[in-house]
Amino acid sequence: MKKEYKACKICKRLTPENICPVHGEEKAKEDWFGFLIINNINSTIANKANVSEPGIYAIKVRS
Ligand SMILES: [Zn+2]
């Protein structure tokens, strides 16, 4: 994962954009660690990460 990706500090979604597509007004942060690829939102890991849509999510985002 390249570091041009930014993570939303609310939903932790990783995006190449400067803002989260869901939380538009919140700036996405460059300061994040690790990532999860969620393909199946019914999986245990998606549940643990509290994710409701498939996608790529940061494990940790510094605020
Ligand atoms: Zn978001």
C-alpha cells in the first residue's frame, strides 16, 4: 500500500483522495498504520473492525 493513500479518521477507510467519500467534510489523514482488506462484511474481522462496506481500511489512524 502506497503512502499516498489517506485514511478517514472516522471510518478508517483508505482513499487516494484528500477527503473521505463518506465523511466528505472530514479531512483524511496521512498518518495511519497497517491496513485491512475487507471483502466480506460478514466476516469476523469486518465485525471486529466495525466495517459495513467492503474496502480497504487502516488499522490505526492518528488524530
Ligand atoms: Zn470516513
